[in-house]
Amino acid sequence: MPALNFKGKSIVRTHHLTVPYRQLKPNAKKSLTKSKPNLSDNLIIHGDNLLALKALLPSFSGKVKCIYIDPPYNTGNENWVYNDNVNSPMHAAWLKSVVDKEDLTRHDKWLCMMWSRLVLLRELLREDGVIFISIDDNEVHHLRALMDEIFGEENFVADITVVNNLKGRSDDKYIATAHEYLLVYRKSPLFETYGLPIPEEYQDEYTERDENGEFYRLQGLRKRGAGSKREDRPEMFYPFCYNEAMNILALERSDKSDIKILPKLSDGTDGRWRWGKNTSSGRIEELVARKVEGRDEYDVFQKDPMLIGGGLKTIKPKSFWLSSLHSTDTGTRIYKQVMGKISFANPKSPYLIRDIIQQVTKGDDIILDSFAGSGTTAHAVLALNAEDGGNRKFILVEQEDYADTITAERVRRVMRGVPNAKDEALRKGYGGTFSFFTLGPALDDAAVLSGKEMPSYLDLARYVFFTATGEQLDEAQVDEARYYLGESRQYVVYLLYQPNVDFLKNTPLNLSFAQALPKSEKPRLVIASHKYLDDDRLREMRIEFCQLPFAIYRFRAQ
């Protein structure tokens, strides 16, 4: 497969591995919760998104169903700076200069910034998960090549054109740009779409009514377009029998008055049906015969209902989205309703993000946005939950100072209600809670063993369990009193730890602790600051030891 080469790629290719895990520090004052802030809530995280994504791995690796991000478009006007702490002094100096239109390597810097973040985002996705990325002409070609390399070109789903400015940009020199793109990649072939409800412009086609008064439209059963000839699928050329007087359509009848209906092309030659004979027989109640306009002959049609299960039927999303609801003007108008003034440039429309998440999520799925901006993604998640009764959860990450005053504040308002909103549901408020977190110190052995910024038992447990086993900690299993973390597929895991230096100095893995461990078919993995047992004795007792905290990496690699 062709690969995209850019300056700095050799440095950033494995940079995500060197990024330290950090504590997530709850901020109760900035949260909107019914109890203490917690990681099972909706989340808003203030901090660098690369560090935040790494911090989320112990709790959310492989759990996120849908990712939506709206990264910098790298137009040359944003004046952004790559601020990741890369290890190469030469590259660090180059990367940390301001990116503007005069920077001839701005595309390289943008790719360096995106690489590590996309790698971590992929780790957070479920196997049936999907990522949507808003982008424009400045980087779409580079991003497509980058995604092919990180996600695999076989996992490309679509490059959707989204009309976001119906009038077009008047300051463009030659062509007034009216669109941007949504680049879509899946994690694996397990991904499926649920479709989108029929748009209003299609609903006018549903003019027929059944005996219950439900609307439907007629779709021709005859195949049209490519592959529509009889010789293309001979087994799909067969007759229907129609009794006009009794209005009965069937496949097999002996009545001589029946009219035989065959799939004929417009030129009179033999065509074929869309369904095989067995399918038509099993779904005959969905079919009707109607006279062809202008001709003394009949054709067969499928009754396509507008409602299924009490709700609008869904259709496969198309690769071109044209709706005023998706426009930047709509996003700005709704933002102003919620916040009272325009304090954020070009916010995305919540209708756009609703249409993204509606087609790929349901129930309690998790949606992640690591370039959260004005908080539109949370707005869309809450609105969709209120509409369909779902319990989807959002995770937002925003590194700018407005993470509280704009991102979180918007979420507070749409949860509580916006008195001046035109939408009744938004006036009442969508309800819900969120926990606000900031990034704490790195979870490293120097900090733990020196007593500086020592994490809580649960924070460290979450981190060491994940890094040792590659699995998320089930916090319901944790029994801190006996230092028990729970079971992974391979181990029963214990953590000898208290956020106290004296405890760490005086509490090794010793014989009395080892002998007191419950028997288990699986090996026991004990994580502690040090041990007083030799390796031979530990092997006899089927105990494996790892030292706080980085020796645990060797267990996950096995």
C-alpha cells in the first residue's frame, strides 16, 4: 500500500507510546452531577487532547462506538502551534513555531499533530466503531492518505460532501466554495449503519394509503439500470398472475381470466425482477399490480411504507448532504440562542452531528469528540436522547481556556433549559449530568515512589490493571481492603498500594501476604513496590510479581 511521507513522521510514528498516562482530576464545582463526579457519567475533560486520550485508555479502550472530530483545517489563518513533547530537540524546535500561511511546512506539522491523536482514537474505538472527521480542501487529500495508513484503506467508508454554506464563500477567488467534507472510516468490517429517517423532501412521495390509513409509496419490482436484462439473472424472469376483477396478485393460479405479468424493459425486451421467485412468494402481501400509465399492460410494484414500528423508516445515508439544517448559519443561530451572544466562531450545527450519530449509535453507546470546541457534539447527543429515548453518553475533550466558560457552559444550559429557544424540548432542557475533569500529574514510578502527587487507590488501580492486562478494570470487583482488583482473562490481580510513602516502603509482597491469597485456577498477579520472595518460591506458589508501576508492561506483551 502506498504510504504518505512527511517531515517528522519518523519521530511521531511511535510518539503516542511515550506519552505518559495521567490522572484525571475531578472538579465538582464545574460538574453538573447528582453525586460525586465519576467516569461513568458524561465527561468533559479540560486539557491537551493527546494527553487526555492517553488518560482515557485505561477506562475506555475499545468502548467508544462513534468518534466525531473537527480538527483545525490548517487554512494558514488559525495560527496554531504543535505542542506535543517530542523527544527530538531538532524537531521540537521546528514543530513549536507558529503555523501560518508563510510556513512552507505547515502540512507536515499538521500531519505530525494528527498522527498520534488518530492512533489513540483508533485504540478507543469498539471493533464495530466508526470515526467521522470534518475537514476541507486544505488537508482532505493528506488526511485520506493518513487514515488509509492508520485505519487501513479497506476500512474506508465514505467521503461525504456536506453543503455548509448555501451561498458559497464570496471571498474565494475563482469558485465560491459551499461545502466541506466528512471523512468516514470504520474500525473493522463489524461496523454497520442503522440508516437515517426519511428526509422531509422524500415524504411527499408517500401518497398511497393502506387499509389502516398508513402512508406508503410504490416502488417498481422490475430491475432498472445495469444488470436489468433477462440474461443477467435468468432465474429472476418469471410471471405473476393478476386477476383484475378480484384484484388478486399471485405467482401460481389456474384461472384462465388471469393476466400474466412479465418484467419487460421499455424497449419491449425481456427484463427481470429485483426479487427471486421464493422471495416474491414469501412477501406477496407487499406487492400490488398497477396498470402502466399510457399502456394497456400491468406491472408489479412493492408497497414501501413510510412508518416502520411506529417511527419513520430509515434509508441508507447518501454521500452528498444538502440541508440548510447542516449549515454554519444554523450552527451559529442555535449557538446564539443557547449562549445569548456569538462568542465562538463558526460552531457546527447540532443537526449535522445528530445525523452523524443517529445513523451509527443507539442505546447507551459512547460518542467521543476530542476537539470539542463549543460543545455541539454534547448538544446533539442530548437532543437525540430526548428524541428517541436513548441513553447515549458523550466524552468531550477541549484544551483551550474556554473549556468551562463555553464548552461546559453550553452543556449546562441545554441540560437545564434555554428559555428563549424556539425548540420546545430545548426550552424545557434535555436533562442529564456531566462530570468535569482536568489532567493531573503523570502516573509514573518517580511520582509514586517519591510521594509527590500520589494517585488514589482507584486511579492507580485503573491504570495498572489496564497496562498489565490490556483490559478495563471492573470497578465493581475492586476490594481495596484486601488489595483485590479483580480477574482478567489471564490473571487474578492484586495491588498492594496506599497513597502513602511509608506504606510503600514497609509493605512488600512477602510470604504471609502470598500464603493468605485465595487459591485460584489462574495465576495471581501481585503489583507492589517491592518483594521479599525469590522468583523460584513465587513460581511454586503460582504468583507473578510486578513492581510499581512500569514493570507491568512486560506482562501485557507476553
